[in-house]
Amino acid sequence: MGNIETALNWAVGIANDNRHGYSQAKRYGPDYDCSSLVCQALKTGGFDTGGAQTTQNIRKELCSKGWTAISFSNPSQLKRGDVLLKETATAHVVFCLGDGKIVHASGTHGHPETGDQTGKEICVANYYSNAWNWILRPPGVPVPTPSNLRGNLDFIGMVNGTLNVSGWTIDTSAGGQPNEVHVYIGGTAGAAGVEGHSLGMATLPRPDVERVLPGYGPNHGFSGNIKTNKLGTVEVVVYAIQRSRPDLPHLILYRNTVYLGSGVIGHFDEAKRLNDGTLKVSGWTIDTNAGGQPNEVHIYVGGAAGTSGAEGHGLGAVTVPRPDVEKAHPGYGPNHGFAANIKTKKTGSVDVYAYGICRAQPHLNTFFGTIKADLGRGVVGAFDEARRLDSGTLRVSGWTLDTSGGNEPNAVHIYIGGPSGDPKAEGHNLGLATLSRPDVEKAYPGHGPNHGFAANIKTKKTGVVDVYMYAIQRTRPDLPNPHIGTIKVDMGKA
């Protein structure tokens, strides 16, 4: 267990010794910067600081070693031995000595050389306001709570593009008088770049709260819809504000990350296979943060975005007129529809996913929905027969069907002595498969009966050979021709 007094005494000793100044280049001695001074002091005091090295990771590392992080609201919270931290772009960390004093490494003050040339580079100073975020309190030190404040956050989430927050709060030291609720989006109160929103006094009727806490009246509920410019997953902090005891910290009703969405709305209307084998998709999308400017749509076939094996297709910006959408969402213009025919290598029943892309932050994709589409089985078939008729003649038969090609037949290629592409193989084009096969029509209704083939092939091959059948793509020549089957045949001796 560390000794905080040993740590503080070491830090004050360094501040009083002008051989030690501020430096980021020599931050581990003889000079120090703000975070290395605090970390070295804690190590001297026997504290395990983990991997703490900078203002960006000191909170995480110390909390992993049993320290408590308390959201800063006012200096009355501070105790001797606290580490006071600001995590924003102008980050800083100091030790609190009590009685309104701190010790810290404040800067070079125009003297980058080793040592403290001004007495201010590492020094004991008065506490000052600096938009602090956190108080880091050592293990074993009690953490005060604002015992006069009670409350609960009942709901937080996005509703119709705004952040809805609701709950209740009572300042028990103020009788029945209501207290305020503040919401900060993007971090704690005072942090750079944070959006602050006051919901005003909590005055909504909450008879359920009055039953549990009688004597304060029924009107201590709050509910508000907040319009925010923040996007994505951000930290949201909800405070119940002190009314009667400004010497105590405000009560944090909620502190966690919330997904605020991307401002992109839309709908996935259609996904179906066309007779030419392509996938037709349509729908609409609006980026509500981009005015009337169109945003893009991405379609994934066979899995969600990022899923192994899923096919991704960027449809570009949406520009198709959708007066129905304009009527439902006025103010963004009429041209926010999309419609496209996609060439896909997928077959069978697949899930098709649609995403609207945020213009301002393209990594924030809004998932519109999934439609199951039957893309057919592509080219199918069977290699029924391959046998020797006589010396030099091979009999072959079977069937093939391009399920994306309606009733139209597709061709058959036969290779003897090796697969397609083997220089030793003999290739034979049998032309289109047009023989009547009522059994195939029964198994694949809607494509007609004439998809069989039968032929006698003259070959120079002798002995035992492998005979390969390939069905040729008709509607999708960009796809490979499927290998339907192989039959071993003894063609006899020459």
C-alpha cells in the first residue's frame, strides 16, 4: 500500500530544488513534465502506477490499481493527496496539497534548458480554475457523496433524431423546492468541445417518487428532448444540480457512452432477382445533417458489412426523385431515392443489407434493414452418362440449366483426359442443351423442358480417362463456368 504523504513530500522537494525544471525531452530526471512528476512521486511513495505515463492514460491506469475517479464540479471537493486531472487538448495534471494549494510542473516559462530558471517551472502554487475533468483519489480514502441529492435517470436514448432524457431528482435539503438537471454531451462539465444543455427545473409530476420519498411534494420529474450536433458514440453525463448545498458536488445521475446515430435516415424498399440474373434494389435515404445534399448507399449481399464472404456494392449518391419521401420529410428536397441492378456472384437465398452513409463522418453508417432475396441457383446440371461405344467413340449425356436465363438453353463443353485448361485435355463443344427433359422441368418449373444433351464424341484418347462436363454461363459470362461432374471411362487400347 502506498503512502501519499511520502509522494507529496517528494514532489514538494523537487519543486523547492531549482536543479529540476520542466522538460518533456528529459521528463524522467533531472527535469519533469506534469505527468512524469506525478507518476514518479507516486512510485516514490510506493504506489503501483501500472503503465501510467501521460495525462491520456493516467486515469485508466490508476483506476486499475484501486484509485477512484470522481467527476470534478468544484474545488470544495478536493482533498490533500488528490490528483487533479484535465484530459482535453491542453491536458494537465497536478497534486492537491490541501488548503487551496497544488504542486505541479507548469511549463518552461521561456527556459528550455535543464533546471528551473524562474522558480515557476515546478512549483507549489495556489489552486486555479482550469476546466478540470477528474479527481483521482488514492485507495482507502473515503469518497464524499452529495447525500442531500437523490435521483434516478429512467431513460436515455435517441428518439426521432433527438436525445431523450428522463428521470427524477430531489434536493432533500431544499424542502419541496425543485433543483435543476444539466446534460453534457461529449464529456464532463467544463471539458473542451462538450455540449452543455440545461433541462431546467425538475418539476414534472412523479407520484411514484412521492410515495417512496414523502414530504417533498410530487413534482420532481424531468424529461427533455435535446438536439445535438454530436454524432456517433459519445460520452453523456447527466447531473442533478445542487440547490441548497453548493459546497457539495453535484450528483451524477448517469455517465456512460450513448450512440447518437449519424443523422442518416432511410428505408430499404426492395431487393429481388431479375430474369437477367441481376439483383434489383431500391429505397431512399437522407442525411439530415447535410441539408438537401445527397448521401451514398452501400449494399451488402450475403452478409452484413464486415462479414466474411459478404459482397459489398457502393451505389453512389442517391438522386432518384421520391416525392413521397419529400412529403414525409419536408425541407430536404425530393431527390433522395436509389434504384440499381447489381451483378452478384451469389446464388440461392441470401440476405441483402442496406446502409446509408453519413456525409460528415463516413464511418457512421446507418443500417436500414435486411431483405431476403432468392437469387436462384445459377447454372445447375447433371452429368448422367459417359461410356465407350466403340473404338474412338464416347457417348455422353446429361442436362444443364441457367436458372437466371428463363427458358433459354445454355451450352455444354466436354473435356477428355483432364479438366478445362489442361494442355493434355481434349475439348469438345456440344453446343446448346436443347433436348427434351421433362424430369428436369418437373424439378425446375418455369424454365421449360428442353435443357438436355446427348452426343457421340470422336476422341483420340485411349485407356482409362477422366471425362469432365462444364455448363457454360449464359446470362453471366463474367462468372466462371461451373464444373458439373467427372466420369471415369475406359476407352480401350489403341
